[in-house]
Amino acid sequence: MVDREAVAELVRNIKKQALEERDMLINALHQIQNHFGNYIPVEAAKVVAEELEVPESKVYEVLTFYTMFSTKPRGKYIIRVCVNLPCHVTGGRQIVETLKKTLGIDFDQTTKDGLFTLERTSCLGLCGVAPVIMVNDEYYGDLTPKKVKEIIENLRARGDAR
Amino acid sequence: MPLTTSTILICAGGACISSGETSVKEALQREIKKYGLDEVVRIVETGCMGACSLGPIMVIYPEGVFYQKLTPQAAVKIVQEHLLKGRIVQEHLYKMPTGEVIPEAMDKLPFFAKQVKIATRNVGYIDPGNIEEYIARDGYFALTKALREMTPDQVVEEIKRSGLRGRGGAGFPTGLKWELTRKAKGDRKYVVCNADEGDPGAFMDRSVLEGDPHTVLEAMAIAGYAIGAQQGYIYVRAEYPLAIERLETAIAQAKEYGFLGQNILDSDFSFDIEIRIGAGAFVCGEETALIASIEGKRGQPRVKPPYPAQSGVWGCPTVINNVETFACVPPIIIKGAEWFRSIGTPNSPGTKVFALAGKITNTGLVEVPMGITLRELLYEIGGGSSTGKKIKAVQTGGPSGGCIPAEYFETPVDYESLQKLGAIMGSGGMIVMDEDDCMVDVAKFFLEFTVDESCGKCTPCREGTRQMLKILDKITSGEGTEEDLEELERLGNIIKDTSLCGLGQTAPNPVLSTLRYYRHEYEAHVKEKRCPALRCKALVRYVIDSSKCVGCTACARVCPVNAISGELRKVHSIDNDVCIRCGSCIEVCRFGAISKVSP
């Protein structure tokens, strides 16, 4: 169950801080996504619509436009793989294959234990150490299939899923 | 502050952090404390020094010794040897391909010595989290000069005369943009910094935001004064958490020091800046889409005109410039338009930051005068190919740009010359490719990106790029026809002419430019069903050289689909109908017996 009051409180706080009243939606969605870990339950999105007094359809259209928002729960570690040319020409293809194989999932899927979600990302701006992945807020560069396997092992050892 | 005997500048750019900067810094701190040097040795974490392929890196002053490829163990040794005994640690110095070591690499290495730094003048030299270090390097002096000695019109005029052009890609004259916004009617105006850097292979804006955030704030305030705005927005990608953090710190400090806020430096001018964070949409780098996103909507572009100078954020006149453009503004105000014009070419004055990526030895960021040739940039500064194979082409301008073949490397790099070659300056990403890269595959790669990132508002971009991708898929899987090549060209030109925004209008460029220079590669795929670079899986077969194979069975054991058969100590063979061309066998073979062929 979504704690509607907690969500409403978050939105009210944002309203207090903002200079302009109309541009709070994306900011609110970021904060609510952080609040729930890494996704936005549909019910919470409804509360946002009520609090900001905008139609639910508008919240939905914004929520589904941006790739960083998700309406489905995601893993504890979101692995974002750069799938752009600088990473591609320096061996990114094997990195993607290794990740899929090691995790046993495809893009936009979450492992059964709830630990990992695999996503594509556009350029992370670390082309100097390509190929690159981003795990939550951390970057890993100069990757090889071997390094990728080690990173996954370390993360597995580090934490149980929620 | 106590006197120090040594200052260590350690690069804390994103690339060095990803290769272990944090643990190196911690080892330094521990060791320095252990020997009681923490009073006299200062460690400063700077922004990106640019030499990403050498990271983690640091420079120890006053000697200016440059250490590369650091580890925590190396840090311990450097403290014991260099700081305690004054002996340079040889094994972490920069080595030339000739074997010669260069301790003062920052001054002597061509990679550094050939650069002229304007936009990145402070990046890598100061602590981005400390406003006083920025001030010590003339920081906020330009704002002071503008407010005290210049009228808003004079500021606009100075930028106009400098000839500064937008560094985000299109190269629109910045001064003209400011003038139009200044003259536009409206009681509220806005300054927006486009920090939604998304072009694959470009990371200069990230480096400025992380390494010198105050320069962006100062330039935005100058722009605000010039056009008559009181509010600024910085729109940053959510993929750049470190940049967001450093900007937040910088804004708080600038407010505390009175460089932002009410009555800046006791003038009548007030200006505030807020950060807006994107949420993963490449199209938001397009200015009208970015404005929509700032307003909390889907980031979709709209028809221009009206341009943002007339109707931008909340329908008010708005100046939008990208990070690198803003970073050039304070030096122009301090040193004057003539100084800026004396660097670069008449039509493209100043410098440009390029991001070198792909198969090049010195990957990283370099700032060079406009008009430098591609050859100087890629070979003298970039150090040439990193794979030992010949460089085949360089891709400039990301998904909006084109591929430039090696025959054209004497071309000077400026807006017009690159455009003539069918490429664009773009945001300055340069992706180097060698003979192992298939140009059809590269073109397909960029189109996949555009198809993914098209916002879907206009039909040519949404449907047209999808059709082009389908044709490219057909070609790379060996089913293409000659008519397909003509169709690609026809479709590409239609999409260019009819798309709503810059994303669609430039999306066909990677295909059109490779068709122009590498038509023979497309034809090989189509007519001979052959991929000359051995990249396209459907057109490649794996074979075992019977004279080299010793029958060790390593390949057969690693093959995930059991496509390899053969007895121990006898020559093996690959069943190409079963083979999925994953390449595992090539990696595991110690005798170089397995290779790819294309008929």
C-alpha cells in the first residue's frame, strides 16, 4: 500500500521551495521515485496529480516520456549500460552480452532476487575510459568481460535484496 | 592557512573516479598523516585534467611532476619517496612511445603543450568546491567589470564583436542571440544554460560543470545583466550526479559571497539561478524541448519561429547557451573581443574543446584553437591509433554528424569546413575508428540511437528513421539490394528537409555521409554479401586454420552452442550453420588458428 499522506507531504514541501509554481512536476517525480527506492507506484502518481492540481493524464504522459522514471519496481542495483558508439567500438558489445549472460536477464528486466535491473543508457560522458556502465550513482570504466563479472559478484556479496 | 611545502592536485573527474581515484586519495591521506606531513602537504581534488586514458592521475607542485596510472600502493610509495626524500618515482611517470620518461608532462607532453585553454582554463587546476580558488584565478572579475564599468549594451556589443559562436553544435553567433533577447519585449526574461549534454562521445560540458562550476554561474549572471533577466536555470542531465552536486555547492557559495542574489556587488542588478534536472531524454538538448522540460512537460520540441529569444521559458524572452559557450564569456569580458578574435579563424574565432574517444591512444579532453587540422588533433595531440591498425575515419558531431575519412585529415576544423564534408562540428565529440569498424554498422548504430530517442511528435523523424533502420538491418543481414541504397538516400533527404527539429533534420547525416565516402562498403554488403571489416555477423564465417590448430579442444569446450567438433590433438572444425559468431573461440585459442572470413 502506498502511504498517500507521505507522498502528499513530499509534494507540499516541494511546493513551498519552488520559485515558479508550474514547473514542479518533474522535480516532484524525481523525489517520489527516490522515496520509493527507484520507481513510482501509480497510486503515488495520482496523489501528485491531486496535490499539484493537474490532470492525471498529464502526470502519466510526463512519467512515461522520460526513461529514468519507472512505474514498475526495479532492482536494488540499476545497471545502466552505455550503448553508444564510443563504447561500442571499444568492446561494448561483449560487455552487454556478458551482463545479460551473468545476470540471466534482458534489458528492462529485473533479476528474480530483486537485486539487479539492466537498462540501456545514452552516453555517460566517460568515453575516455569506454566501455562504461553506471550502477546506481557509481561509474565503472575500462571494462572487460572479466571486470564486469567481478563487479556483479561484489555487488551480490554486498547486499541482499529488499 | 599554514605554509605548505607541496601541493598535490589529484584529478577527481568522472573517468579518474571510475578508475579508482578515491582509494588513491585515501591512501595518500593516510600515508601523509602517518609521517606527520598533513600540516605541510595539501591535497586538492580538481576537475578533469583531460588525460582520461592515463588515469588516475595527479600532479605534485612545486616541481610539477605528473604521475599516472596510480594505485593505492603507488600512492604509498610516492609519499615515502617523493614527499619525504625528494626522489621522483620513475615507474608512474609518463612514458613516450620511445621509452623516454617525462616528469613534467603537463608542460612538455604534446597532448598538454599544444592546447590553448579558454573554456577549460580552470578545469584541473582548482578545487571546484572552493569559490576562493576560482576567485584567485580572476573568478567573478568579469562580472564585477561588467556591472561597474559596462552598460548592458556594451556587454552585448563586446560578445558580438568577439565572434563567439554557440559551442553546442549549430554555431549560432552568441552576441546576436543576446542582442535579440535584449531587444525583445517582455517584463520578465530568462537565462538558460543547456547542460543536457547527450551527444555520444562528447563530455566537455560535464568536465566544465564538474571542474569549474563557478564559471558557468558567472557567465549566466553576465548574460542576465546584458539581456535584463533576473532568473536563470541550469538544465542538467540526471546522468551527471556529480555535476549536479558541484553546481549546488557552487550556487550556495556564490550566494553567500554575494555574486548571486539581490543587488549583486551593491548594484541594482539581482540574479538567481536554479537547477533543473532532466530525466533521461536526449531530445531535451534541443532548445524548445528543453524549455518544455523546464516547464515540467514532456520534452518535445515545437516549430520555430518564434525563437526562444522571443518566446522561451513561460513564453518570455530567453537566452539559451550551452556550458562551453558560457565558459568562454568571462575571459572575453576581461581580455576583450580583439584578444578572442586573435585566436582561431576569422569565421570561427576562439577555441573548441574536443572529446577524443574510440580507437585513439590519448583519449580525453583537449581544447585547441579553431582551424587546427584533423591530422594535428588526432595524431600529434591524440597520439594516433590505439590498436596498431590504421585509422579509417573519425566521426564528428555524434548522431547529427558524419564520418570523415582519413584522406580528408588535412581539413581545418571549423564550422564551415566540417559542414562542407557532410559532417558537423556538433558539440565536439570525435570518435575514432579503425579498419575493424564497418561503416554500415556504424551508421546503423547511430540510427538505432535516433529511433530510440525520437520524441515521436513529427512523422518524418518518427517513421522515417525507423524505415531507414529497417533497410540497414536488411543490408547488414545480407539481404540488401542496390535499390535499397537509393531508397536510403531518398528517405534521408526527405527526413532532413521535413523534420520538425534539429534531431530529425540531422538524423540521416551518419547514413548519408557514410554512403558518400564508403559506398563501396555498402555495395560489398549488397552485391557480394560481404562485410569487408568482418563486423556484420550474418556475413561472416568462422574458420580454423588446419596448419595452426593443435587440437587442444579449448575452443570446443568454450563454444556455447557446440558448433566446434574434433578429437584431442586433431584439427578441429566449425559448423557455421550452428555457430552464433560470439567470438569466444577466437579469444580462447592460444595458437591464433581461428579467424573470421567474409566471402
